[in-house]
Amino acid sequence: MYWKEVVASLYAWDLLDEGLDRMLDVLERDTLTNSTYLVALMHDEKRPLTDFYYPHNPRRKVYWTEDSRAYWQPNPDVYAHGRIQPRASDNPEIRNHDWLQELIDGSRPRGMTVGAELSHTWVDKERMQGELADIVQRDIFGTPFMGNICLNHPDVRAYGQALYLDLATHYDIDFIQTCLVGFHPGRQQPWAASNAQEAVRLAGISTGGCFCEHCRNAAAAQGLDWQAILDRVGWLAKGFDGHNHQQSFELRLLRESSTTATALLVEEPELYAFLKFRTDSVTSFFREISQTVHAARPAIDLRLNHFAAYPELMGLDLKAVGQIMDSVRSSDYSEQSGDPTRMAWKRAYLHGIRRAIGVDKYFLSAISPRPKATPELVKEGILVSAQCGADALTIGHYDGAWPNCLRAIREGIEEAGIIIDRNAPMFAD
Ligand SMILES: [Zn+2]
């Protein structure tokens, strides 16, 4: 069996702290990495994410990531026509250096492909509470969801296209990956799965995003009855506040019932209209980006980093967006749970993605070498990925990986009889 790539993600501060060549040496030797990407626009998240302290960073125990900062050198001309620009780091050790160019310069001589990721959030909360307050998603009562930008806002659309265009036309990269968060799925999302829980989870989007004026305008342009949606979805939303006794009674009855989510959709056409409006909005957001970027650079690989357990509740129709994207990365990191029973979920998640995107789309499966992963689980994750039709492996993420689990990646690939060869035919004779 052939996999085309093993892809490793790196952060600007990894390059600063550990040094690029040293990291690439380890990744090539222990994991057969032949592709890298920089998390070029990174959200507010402590690193390492899944453990208290770094396992191998020589300079610090933790890195306190700034909120939604850019680690390349944005070209101001690309953003000149819009209102939103990417924000630079305030960290004196990080700012004023082009970390993406450094990654490209270090990776290319090794024959590696290189990419950039635009991660979960593209605008920092400080600006969302200030001069960019109007781009924030609103719930049905007008309350903002801090961290969620509205994908129907014209300025957000212009910004999204500019980000991709900037990276695609000013850097020698092969792919641009994103795991942008979509519409807010609602403030009260139950985690247990049962008939009624799924129905309540679905009803929960009534407390999610977005109901801003730009969504209203987009809905009107599609001929939707926005007022009818507001009336019926608003009723459901009020049920999540016990002080609205009539609506709350109905929701409690739903929660205690055997009603399915399907039944709720049949009963509530306005809820379905809202659900479909959100997925159509996300699809058209990425379609516009794809058209703009591919017109400027036809060969660029637009990659979706798929992370949601309930993508449709944040407005992602994986099948529709998968047709627009050139490749899809699964972001399942079950290995790091340390729980062998979670591997059944990994298998189901990968099957779910393959089902949606078809057998021919370039599909990358992630593996986590982070605590509490074990070498055995890493190897099992590799085998599951191969059995689920992955074309490549990606490592999430090097910064928090313990060396025994990194070594298990190469060992797992070799034990499974997988050959890493970018130029290999997909199917051997
Ligand atoms: Zn909106």
C-alpha cells in the first residue's frame, strides 16, 4: 500500500525554540515526514494543548499563544480594498520575522511539500469587541458570540478571500488548510447520544448563530421567510431559558421523550430552513474563496481540516464543501485519549468523511502522538487510517509529542507495509 505523504504541523515558536532543521531531522527520521505546514494564523490556545508542559521544547514549559495572530508577513496590497487585515504578533521574539518563508526555505531542499493553515479563528476577540464588533455572529436575541465571525458579512467574505489570495500568490506553498469554525452550534449542546438528546441538540441551533442583519439580507436574497424563521426558531430558543415556562415545558417534554431528530425536522420546516440556510452560507463562502484563489493560482490545494463531530450543526455540509475543496484532512486524534475503545469512533469518523467526499478525493488522516497516546495506539491509528482509505497521514501535533510515540509513527507505517512515496501510483499493479 502507498501513502503519498506524512505531513507535520509546526508553529512559529517551535521554529524559534527548537530550530527548524533539528525538528525536520527528527520528523524525517522518526516519522518519515515529507510535507510540512505552518499554523500561519493561530487561535487563542495554550501550547502544548493536551498536557501541562512541553515534552521536548528546550526553552520553555508552555507557550501562551496570542489570539488569532498571523505568522507570515501579510502583503498589505491584498487587503487594501477590505476593512479587515490579519493582526501581527505583539511578541518581540516572534514579530517582524517571516516564519512561513523560513519553513518553506528549510523544507524545500529536503524535497518536502509545504503549506499554511488558517486555523479556527481569523480575527482576535479584542478587535471583535471594538472596531469590528459588527462582524461577530449574533444569537436570535442579538447577543454576540465572541470568537465567531459571520460568514455572511461582506467584509468577512472579502477578508477570507484576501487571506487565501495573499498566501497563494506570495508564497511558494502547495496547500492552504483551514479548520475555520462555522456558525455557533448553540449554547446548550448535550453530549450523550439518544433519540431525544439528538433532537434537543438539533433544537439547540435555535440558540446558535447567526441572526445578524447580514444573515437576514442573505436569507431574503434567497427568498426565505426570515420572519417565519425568527418566530418559530425563536420559540424553540426561548425554551432553553426556564423563565419562559411554556416554551421550556415543551423542550423538557422533548428531552424526556423518544422523539427523533428526524421527527423534529419534519415537524419544524422553519428549523430545517435555518439549518439549510447555514450550510448553504458556509458552502458559498468556500466556493467564493475557491473561485478567487484558483483563478489566481490554479494548482493550489485547498484543504479542509475537518474537526467537528456534528459538522452540520455549525453549518458545514461536508459533502458540498468537500466537492469544492481539493483535499480533506481528518482531525481525529482518538489516540491521545489513551482509551482503546475510542478507536472504533476513529474508524467511524474516517468512514463518515470518505462517505461524504467520495473515494477519489485526496484524504489525509491525522494521528496524535500526544499524551495519553501510547505507541500501540499510534500504530493502531495508522492501521485504522489505512483500512479506511486514507491517502496520507498527518501528525497532530509535533510540539506535544513524546519521542516514543513519534518513533511509533515510522514503526507503525513500516509494520503495516505502507510505502511513503509522493510519486507512487495510487494503485500498484
Ligand atoms: Zn450573521
